[in-house]
Amino acid sequence: MRLTRAWLELREHQDYPSAVQALLGDAVGAAVLLAATLKFDGTLTLQLQGKGLVSLLVAQCTHDFKVRGMARHEPIPAAEGGEVDFHALTGEGQIVVTVEAKDRASNYQGVVPIAGNSIAECLETYFIQSEQLPTRVALTSTPGVVSGMLLQRIPGEGGKQAPADPAALEAAWMKADHAMLELTPAALVADDVEQRLVRMFGDDQVRVFSGHDVTFECRCSRERVANVLRSLGVEEVRSVIAEQGAVTVTCEFCQKPYKFDPIDAEQLFADAAPPAGSQSIN
């Protein structure tokens, strides 16, 4: 996975400190890698909830590779060398991976505690705990590029051919795992994906499939915001109107403002009854 334009467009209206930007880049990259494993139409959301400087981080990717992401954070103190420790950013907390499918029967949510020294290490723990799949994840991001690789040992063996030697399977996995461990951030971010795969796994047969474009797309809309306001109730919205003269809701993903003046606000409740339950922009 290698993102350039989508990563730049995702941050076009955001101004994150470098440490938060790097953390968000890793999360967006992870969301794309995980979405590539989906076998159905839907959206994968990776959400980090912590008690550190970054209280909330969300990265989403659809099955057709449309991404968006955002982060909420406290002021980031200057650090020696310009880097802020991962644990200082996240603190104690959890990472939640949610899959929302058009077929609701395929919906899924997995939760793991923040562990390790990076989002990549957290995801490796997630796969071991949630799916019992040995997995290696490499992620890195710069202001211009987000890049990552996911290596996973597929369960099961055999098929139409005779089952492989378990010792040979283990040796093959260890060799591939070692190649991932030797992958440096500089090599990962370089624009030579196919050549890199051959260099890393060239002793075995390497098949490179056609790629998919990844694009930034926010799913916010005036209609979605209107539903959120309806869920608040007419009295709450009127109180904001009385205090501020209008209700303005700004999307946290793309920073687009949606303004409702008094006439717009009254029309919200004239057009439709408030929906049952609370709603959010998603």
C-alpha cells in the first residue's frame, strides 16, 4: 500500500502537529491494508481511543478504497529530536476495528488494548488475539507519502494438492517474516513496490496482481448533519439559535462547515419527525 495524493487531500484542511500527523498516517495506511482483506461491500473503521495526548483517532476505508481520517489531540509539547513517544501520544486505551457491511450479517467489531510501540505492533496483537493469525505489519508515513505492508500466514493447508510438509511451511513463514523485519522505513516508503516484493521474496514465486487506486472522499453531507440536529431535538437547536443566531456544524474529517439559520432550523422539524435514537455523522 502506498498513498500520495489521497494522503495529501485527506490533510488539505487539517493542520496537525508532525507527531499526530505521523500517527494518523499509520492509522490510515492500516485501514487501507485491512480493507483490502474484505470479501464484501462495506467500510472498515480503525479507531484509537486513548488517555494520552491523542484522545481519539479515526481512519476509515471502504471496500472500493475511499479513505478519510481525523484526530483529536491536546497541545503537543516540543520534544528533543522532534519526536514524541508513541505511548505519550496514545496513553492507555484501546484500538477498535469495526467492519460495517451492506449485509448486516457480516458486521464485525474487534477490540484490543493499546500495546507495543506502534500501531503496527497493536495490529499484530489484534490478529493474534482476535483471529489467531500470525501477522507482520509494517507502516510508515511522511508528509508526502504513507506506505505499508501486511504479511499474513493463511490458515489451513492442502487443497487439491498433497498437504505440505509442516516443517517446510514453518521455514517458509520464518523466511518471509525475517524479510519483513529487515524492511526499513526508507525502503518501505520508496516508489518501487513490485521490485521490493521481488527483492524480499524473490527466492519464491512472486505474483503481483493489479493494484487499486485509493482516493480521499468524505461522506459528510447537509442531510446527514440535518439528521444529527433533528436527533438533538427542537428545544436544543432553538437554544443554540437564540444564543448564536445560527447553528454551524463542521465536519471533523474535511472541515466543511454546514450552517443552519433560524429558518433552516425550523424547517428541519417541519419536514420530518425526529428519528428514533441518536445519530452521528458516519
